Amino acid sequence: MLAREFSGEADVRSLFIAAIIFSAFPAGFALAQPAGAPVLDETQTRGRELLNQYCAICHLKPQLGAETYGPPLTQATLGGDAVALRDFIGHGTARMPGFQYAFKPDDLAAVIAYLKTVPAPAPQAH
Ligand code: HEC
């Protein structure tokens, strides 16, 4: 009876299905807090939401090993310089839209506050 309800095979199957559903939604993936991630304050949480909404498509990896269109964004991006970040994100480039009109100054500040919590990846061996 118990053995049937908690059949290991069914558990593995539903985990597998959950993993597929989960990985189909990049934003959901990025929203998951990995163990040991810093606890975010209200501003940083708002910044993370904005990043997931407006920047994820180019800057966040939906899956391990997937390439992104834009470079990874971390606390090391542009030397972590808030003024340089605000300028860059506000104006954009030929390949990236500027957000100076889409975002209120508070929104931009929130995104930058969140970026400061994202650890820089270890340098990759090529
Ligand atoms: C359409 C794709 C796209 C979107 C959307 C986008 N970016 Fe970018 N971003 C890029 C590309 C591509 C680059 C690399 C610079 C270049 O090639 O013009 C870049 C570069 C950057 C850089 C400089 C990185 C570095 O290491 O020099 C920052 C900071 C940045 N983006 C922040 C953001 C933020 C914040 C958002 C959302 C508010 C965003 N981007 C949305 C494509 C995008």
C-alpha cells in the first residue's frame, strides 16, 4: 500500500516532468534562488524582476551551456561602476535597446542594485 503510493519510479518521473516544465521557462529558472544566494532587499528584488522581464532574453542563460546574445551581467560588469551602468543601460548600443524612457530612474537604480548582488563567474578555462 505505502510502497505503491510512494513508488520511486513515479517520483522520478514526476521530478523529470517538473524539470522539463521548469527549464521551459527561463524567467522561472532565473527567479529560483539557489542555496546560499544572498537575501535580497525590496529594491534588489524589484531589480531582479525588471531584469527577468526586460533583459533576460539577451542576458540570462535559459540552460547551462546555452549561449546568450549579450554578455553575462554581474557585480563585475563595467567595473561595478553605477554611473557607467546607468549610462550604458539608459542609452543602449547598436545591438541593445536603451532603457532611459522605458525605465524610471528608480527602476534603473533597482536593476543596478540587483546586479551588485550577482557574483561574477569564475574565469572560464578555454
Ligand atoms: C536585444 C538584446 C538585449 C537586451 C534586451 C538587453 N541587452 Fe544589454 N547588451 C546586449 C548586447 C548585445 C550587449 C553587448 C554590447 C553590444 O554588443 O552592443 C549588451 C551589453 C550590456 C551591458 C554592458 C556589459 C559589458 O560587460 O560591457 C550592460 C550593463 C547591459 N547590457 C545591461 C542590460 C540591462 C540592465 C538590460 C535590461 C534592462 C539589457 N541590457 C537588455 C543586448 C541586450
